[in-house]
Amino acid sequence: MDHRLLEIIACPVCNGKLMFDKEQQELVCKADSLAFSIRDGIPVLLETEARKLTLDEKSE
């Protein structure tokens, strides 16, 4: 994931900052407890496609 993209990209739900999870290849919004997948190098920033974070993931 390009670090320049991370500086300008925002959560589509709350407009908050997204964190890149390298292991899962996802962009994570801690505020909304959502993880957005990255497919073929393209972030899928659709709330309907997002995965809810587990309790363990929220506490990290």
C-alpha cells in the first residue's frame, strides 16, 4: 500500500483516518470498527463490503 495514498484516503463512514493492516491486506477504521479489503491493489471502500472488527482486533 502506497503511504502517500494512506495520507489522503479516509473512512467512507466517518471520514476518519484509516490504518493499513499488512497481514490482512485491509484498511481499518478503529472508530467504526470496520475493515475494508484491498483487492488487486485497490481499496474497496464500501460500507456494505466492510468487515466488522472482532473484540480482539478492536483492543489492539
